[in-house]
Amino acid sequence: ATPTSIMVGTGRAAELGILFRQGEALQSLKEVGIVALDKTGTLTKGRPDLTDFVVAPGFSETDVLKLVAAVESRSEHPIAEAIVEAAKRKGIPLATTESFDAVPGFGVSATVEGRKVDVGADRFMTKLGYSVAEFVTTAERLALEGKSPLYAAIDGRLAAIIAVADPIKPSTPQAIAALHALGLKVAMVTGDNSKTAKAIARQIGIDEVVAEVLPDGKVDTVKRLRDKFGKIAFVGDGINDAPALAEADIGLAIGTGTDIAIESADVVLMSGDLRGVVNAIALSKATIRNIR
Ligand code: ADP
Ligand code: MG
């Protein structure tokens, strides 16, 4: 590749809101066989809403939501914001918490008004020794609707199942169709529930789903997908996407995402619109054609 063709290519990319932090990425992007995308904040808006709240017998929704929102007010996870927002909408005042603890990829715990509160994924409840059996049917229904089921336990008893749903970005289905038209495989990588991830994947035409990935498991996922499908591009926005962005042959960060993701990436997409990924690959192909 000539320096001139790279300059023309990166210049054209910049006009499209695609920043190549490395000229080499413009050349290697065309060789990619699979594009793997983080779900939350990349395929979806990253702003979930609380959609369902089902309490176990003997618990009141208002009481449980008050305790759960208090714990979540200490967390920065998008799920936490959705729950705090729902409590606010209902006019529930925020209680104060003690001994807050977050377990990344699992959930959060704290003491609220003398009561022990745990909120998180089914694997968090299992880890703490609580059974989620009574909510299995509800959880399945919610997951099939593309919602993420969470559980709340109070003083060691399962108190509620809570669902949040994160809207898919309007441009996502089109971007996936365009990647398929370029002959690429498309994968989703997420820490979310496996059934939820599969339901969303089905809606938007994703080929491969890797779900319930722990925060430090994304690098291994990138390696496994590369073994199976060849050169890999990874697209993400979060702190826990940074190692996967670095591990991938090409890392593409969403410019509205976290600084650490941007710093770990080869390419930065100025907007969250995933058609930027398609444009970046198309430009790579066009640049190479001009050279030969
Ligand atoms: P993702 O970014 O894909 O959601 P995370 O590793 O951040 O992945 O979280 C994985 C799962 O852990 C979430 O889907 C949720 O079930 C649970 N979890 C994490 N943080 C919280 C929280 N603050 N409140 C409730 N559940 C949480
Ligand atoms: Mg994300």
C-alpha cells in the first residue's frame, strides 16, 4: 500500500466519522472474517428500562423496589440506573446503604435499613446459595421477550424477579445485514443471560452468540472466535471491552464510549451508528483496490 492511498483512505474515513488511529488497520480490516460486537451500548442503546417486577409471596413491590433501588444507587451499571429511575418515577425516596459491595459480572449487595439486600444475575443468587427455582418459568418468559431477568434477595430470601430491556439501536439490523452482504460472520459477546442474548440475536440476525461471559472472559472469546472464523474485528464501548479490543486483529471503539475502550482500539467510530463498522470495512477494500 502506498502512503498516498492510505492518506486518501483515512481522509475519506474521517469525513465519514471513522478515525483510524493506525494506518495499518485500514489495510488489514479487509481481511477480517468475523465481526464480534459487545451487546450493551454497542448493539443496543445501553440505556435499559425496568419493564417487569414480580415479587414472591409475602413481599410488597414498593418495599422491595425501595431496598433494591437503594443498593443500585451505589452502582454505575446501566441496569442500576434503570432501577433507580423506576423508583424515582414511583416517588419512592432513596434509602441509605451500608457496606456496599459490587461483584463484576454478577451483581451487587448492601445493607439497607438493617436488611441484607442482594441484586443480580441468576449466577449471583446461585453463588450466594439462594435457589431461583420458583422464578424459572417467569425468567424464561422474560428472556424469550429479549428482556434481562435479575433477582433480588432480602435477608437471604428470594424476594423478586426484575426485568430490564435495553432497546436495540435503530441502525443495528441494517448494519448486520450489510456485514452479511460483505460475506462476514457476525457475533454477539455479552455478560447477559444466555436466553435473553439468543432472543435478541434472533431478532437482529446475529450468527453466533457468546453469552454469560464474565468481565475478564472477553479476550478468551475473541481468541476462540478467531480460531474458528479467522481474522477478527471486535466492536465495543465499555471498560471491560478494552482487553478484547486490544486482543482482536482490529479493535473498533464507539467514540461515545469509555476512554479506556477508545485508547485500546485501532479505529474509533465517532457516532454509535454501527454502519460505521460497515463503512470502515468497505473503505479498507476500496483503498486496497486503488493500490493494485
Ligand atoms: P454486560 O455489560 O453484558 O451487562 P456485565 O458483566 O456488566 O455484562 O454484567 C453481567 C450481568 O451481571 C448483568 O447482565 C446482570 O445480570 C449482572 N449485574 C452486573 N451488575 C449488576 C448490577 N449493578 N445490578 C444488577 N445486576 C448486575
Ligand atoms: Mg457495552
